[in-house]
Amino acid sequence: MQHILENLRNAWSERLADPSSTLNLVARLIADYGRPYWRRYALAFAFMALGAACTGATAYLIGTAIDQAYVSRSFFGIVIVSVLAVVIFAVKGLANYGQAVTLARISNLIIAANQRRMFDKLLQQDMAFFADKHSSQFGARVSYGANSASAVLNLLVTAIGRDLLTFVALGAVMIYGAPLLSLGAFVVLPPAVLFLRKLIKRVRSIALAQFGGNMLVLQSLQETVQGFKIIKAFNLEDVMRAKVYAHVDEIERASNKLARVSNRGTPLMETLGGIAIAGVLLIGGYNVLVLGSSPGGFTSFITAFILAYEPAKRLARLNLELQNGLTGVRILFELLDLPAGPARSGGAEKLEVARGRIEFADVTFGYRPGEPVLRDMSFAVAPHSVTAFVGASGGGKSTIFNVLLGLYKVQSGTVLIDGQDIAAVSPESLRRQIAYVGQDVFLFHGTIRENIALGRPGATEEDIVAAARAAHAHEFIAAFPDGYETKVGEQGAQLSGGQRQRIAIARALIRNAPIILLDEPTASLDSQSEYLVQAAMAELIKGRTTLMIAHRLYTIAHADMIFVVESGAIAESGRHDELLRKGQRYAAFYQLRSTEQRTDEPPAGGLRAAAG
């Protein structure tokens, strides 16, 4: 006996120690979501208790009606019972309405709160968190996880407030009318509960597999929409179709298995219920016909027994349904328990930029441990200057921008802006001083006006139009039938590459930041679009410290300083003419670019000339 008790104690301790166990998850749900809304849940519980009492009263009332009709032969008694029936059912209807509306309002509050919390948690992460994950899984987790907490709490409250109280009320009617019959009727419950307990673990694993399959289908759908041009260009319809069909088949198999396992106990419970009803009818009929018992009491008992059958089945299946719902709760808490990313671990100090001098001092950084991309990199950027970074792909040019934006935390060294270490300032204040325009422009779904205004929330209409004019975008915007209210489509699909770039520059212009980062913004444009974007960039860089990853030769030629980046370090630096005279790395790079871009001509002298 002592050995058995010790095993039970150890098993219970293991459950308590596991944060994902059913007991701990339910306890956390009640603490996090049940406690703040306990008054509303108490109101719903009161409505359920009232409904349960009405159900019990209904069973008792039917027996009373039988006695009034066949024993007392009282028509007045029948009238009283009829009036009571109307009142009871009306009260029950109001109680059901009250509990349904109350639970729905609580659910909506919890779902909205979870959506906010999960979205905030995602915004707190750094770039490394998203690097190896597909964006579709976040949408699936937010959608599935946000609804799970209220669903499980509603399941528990309904099980206790509706099913358990209804079962208790009907059980009281049964015991009052026929105590011995009631004892026999309750014998069928333990075998059903024991059988259903064996299915719980399987339901949990199948539900997880079902969620994983749904996430893969969402992933394939998103890739199909975003990569539709590539799918058509490479005739990938059959490949994508086969991929999606495989995921759909996987979900179908998991759903079918879940249906089989979840309902495996139904035949047993129905059979046990039939046996119990048959036994009650035999014994009850014998009592009425042979022993002379009241037919009303027997009728009340049978009515209560039949009405209690459904809530009893739901209570027996509660743990099974609970495990299915807790799958989403685990997904919810996995996301909510994520620590804030390193990008938010800066200090509370606010960055103040007076001149715009930037310095990298022995900076080392890598996206993966043991694989540095920047290696003891050191350089300085003068205020109000144009500095270009050139070099082969993979050398670390874009990583410099990522570090400067505070998207990643360096492993060693310091990054200074006007002598302030960016690791010691808040990321928000750092990024407020920087305007970024990249090669792959991202526009948000919405209108042109909304996308430009994102550069400075709260900007006036005059500010938006002025920024668009300076970015040489106003002309094509005004030509659209809807003007600034034109929808850009997903990721700006309704606009050309040059138009997207100029809107991105307008977004950067309206920000009015002292530091500008340009990551090859003209690399993929045709000559005409490039000329317009170059003119827009010339307006953007006036009087600002500008860092640019260079692609076109004339952009490189007119920079105040050029850094050649190789293998994560500065291999050479100087002005264009100086570097050409040295005849080293930059000269070789320039010669290679000259061969590739023989037809390139600087638009009226490059950025500096355009600015003038």
C-alpha cells in the first residue's frame, strides 16, 4: 500500500511540475482570464443555475400532471400545472438567453485581449526570431490561440453551471421519486468515464497534428498568392497543387481520426444508457402495476432520467473535449511566454542627434553562433555627408544597416551616433532618427496616402502632398482616378517598381530624420524610373547624414566617402578619384562594374548635381 501511495504521490508531483499539464493549464486559465471576469462568469453561472432548476422542475411537473389527471381527477389541478409549465419554460428561455449573451460577451473580451497580447508579443521580438519561421504560422497561432482560452473557460463554466447543475437537479427529482431506482441508474456512469479516460492522450496528439496541417495549408496558400507571378512564369501550378493537396489529405486523415477517437465511446454509452432505461422501466412498471406505487412519481423519475442522460454524457466526455481545447491554449501560452527580443533590451535613454556622426568601433556580429558576418569592423561617417558601401554580395553591407537600425544586437564592439552608444538608448528613439529606403520596397495594404503618412503618424495633408512632390511622386499619383486614395494592393502590387520606390522615398522624406539609409534603392529599376528615383533621393539626402549601399557607378563616383566591404571588414576607403589612383580593390570593382554597365550615364551629374 505504501508503495502504491508513493507512486501516486510521484505521479501527482510530476503533473504539478509540468507547466503544460492539464491541471496547470486550467489553473493558469482561471487565474489569467477567469479572475478578471469573475463577476460576469458568476452572472452566467446564476443564469445556468436558474435554467437547471427549471429543467428539474419540468420533470417533477410532468409527474404532478399525471397524478392530477389519473389519480386525483382534478381539472383545476391540470390548469395550475399548465400555467406553471408556461412560467417555467419562459423563465428557462430567459435564463438560456442571459447565459448565452453573457458568455459571448466574455468570450469577445478575452479574444480581443488575446489578439492584442499576442500581436504585442510578436512586435517585441527581434529579427532573428522571424528568420527561420514562415509568416503563416503566426497568423495561424494568433487565430487559433486567441480563441482557445475563452472556448475552454466556456466549456468548464458550461459543464459546471449547465450540465452538472442540471444533472444534480434532475438527480434530486429522481431520488425524491424513487431512491432505489436512482441508485441503479447511476451505476452506468463509472464504466463510461473510465473508458473515455483512455482516449485523452490520443485526442491531444491528433489535435496537434490537425493544427500543424492547417498551418501548412495556410503557408502554401500565402506563398501561392505572393508568388503567383513566379508560379505562372515557371509553370509551377502542378507542383503547388500537389503540395497543397498533400497537406489537405493530411488534415483530412487527422480530422477523420479525431472524429473516430472522440466518438469511440458513444456506442458504449448509448448501450449502457439503454440497459439502464430498460431496467428502470421494468422495475418501475412492476412497482406501479403490482405494488401500487404512484404513476406520477414513476413518470417524474423516467422523465428526469431521460433528461439527465444528455448532461451526463457531456460530463463524461468533459475531459476529452477539454484536451482538444487545451491544444490551442498551449499554443497561446507558448507565444505569450516568449521573452522580449534583444532588440528591445536597450536602455531607457533617449537618442539625441545634433550632427549625425556615426562610428563603428571594432564591431563583431553574426546571425548564427560561430559564423561572424562583421569582423571587428571599424569606420566613421562624417555628419551631413554621403557615404557609400561597395563590395561583393555577402560581404556584410546590408548587415551594417541592420545593426545600425537596432534590429540585431552586436556580439562585441560599439556603434556610436554623435558619441552615444546605440545599445544604451531605446530602440524607438534610435529608429526615430533614421529613415530607411530599401531595394525591396514594402508597402502596406491600403492607400497611397496611408503609406506615405506611415513615415510620420499624424502628418497633415499638406505634409503628405509636399513629401510626394519632393519625391517626384505627385504627378503619377494625381493621374490616378482616386489620387492619394488609390489602393496599392498587397505589397504595392498595383504600382510599378519606380512608383513604389518614390512612395517609399516620400515616406522617408516626411519622416524628416537626420540620418538616411539607402539600400540599393535603384538596383532593379529601368533607366527612366531610375532617373526619377535618383532625383527624389537627391531631395531626401539634402543636409542629412546619408549611408548608401551603392549599385550604380555614378552614385559611387559622387559620394563623399566610399568604403569597400569584404568578408565583414573595411578593406579600403577613400573618395572615388583617390581609390581609382590606388589601383587596388575599388579600382578592380569599378572596372568590373564599368564592363557590366557600359550604357550607364550619370543623370546630370549624379545625386549631388540633382540636389543642386
